[in-house]
Amino acid sequence: MKIDKQLISKLEHLARLELSEEEAVRLAGDLNRILEMVEKLQELDTSETAPLVYINEDVNVLREDKVEGQVSREEALRNAPDHDDEHFRAPKVIDL
């Protein structure tokens, strides 16, 4: 696959870019070099290579989830600037 001026124009439109002629030529060259590198990688024989699932053997050690340090509703609402008996009140931020 070769990157041509028509493809660059389409990509420019999709990305909402406005490229100068020089930038478009430079971008086409860069993209063509990237495709050449990928094609070169396709030539490698990977039939004997196992797929990489994890980069290292480390395992996350996670703590058990347990509820601690709860406060009562009254304590939580005590310092609220505005509340009713059950909920915090906040100003409306989305106008639907």
C-alpha cells in the first residue's frame, strides 16, 4: 500500500487538519516509511515464537476489600453547607 496525495487529503479531512503542501508531502513520506517498516516486520519468521501475554512475571498483590472507618449519616451531613435530613444538596450544574 502506498500513501498518495488522495489518501493524505482524506486523512486531512477526517482529522480536521489543514496541511500545507509541504506538510502533506512530508506526512506522506513519513507514513510510507512507517508502512515499509511494518512490511519488513512481516518478513520475519515468528512461527517458533510464543505470543507475549505478560511482559513480566510479577503478580499484583491486592488487599481484601473491607469496609472501615464509616461515619454515620448525621456526622457526614454535619459539615455540609446545604443538606436535608438524608442527602447532600448541590447546585444544579447541567441544564437539560
